[in-house]
Amino acid sequence: MTALPEDPEEFVTVKEFIEPIEAQMAKSVLESAGVECFLLSENTNSLLSAAFYARLQVHKKDEADALAILDAPGEGAVDEQVDVDNDE
């Protein structure tokens, strides 16, 4: 029997976030790279963050690309600490 092809419209979770702002930043990175994505439970997370994570989802066909983009240095995280000391 032949296996059915994967449904390209199926969505998968690529990352989970406790902080909604981090989820929004990751979503923006993917969107700027042309990857269609959306967040689940983002508002629920604001109400009770210990119980709910904001989940970033993409099409199954874009999963590998999304993970590579988010894991790339400088894309999904802050690489350097910024010195905000104003002692001039």
C-alpha cells in the first residue's frame, strides 16, 4: 500500500515561549524571511503564563526552514549584551 503524501497545510509547533514578547519577536523573524506562521495561546499566556505557553506554528513543509532560521546566530536571539551605562 502506498503511503499518503504529507498534507502541506498541516501546521506544527516549532517553538514554545513563556513570554509573549519573545514569541512575537520570533514570529517577526520568520515572517521577514517569508515563512507563514502564527501564534497559538498567545493571549491565554498573558493571563496565566505558568500554565500556558505561546506556541509558534508553521506549515509542516516549512518546519526545517523555520527551525534553521530561528536557530541561526543573530536571528532569533540577542547575541550581545548592550552596555547601558551612561558614565561619560
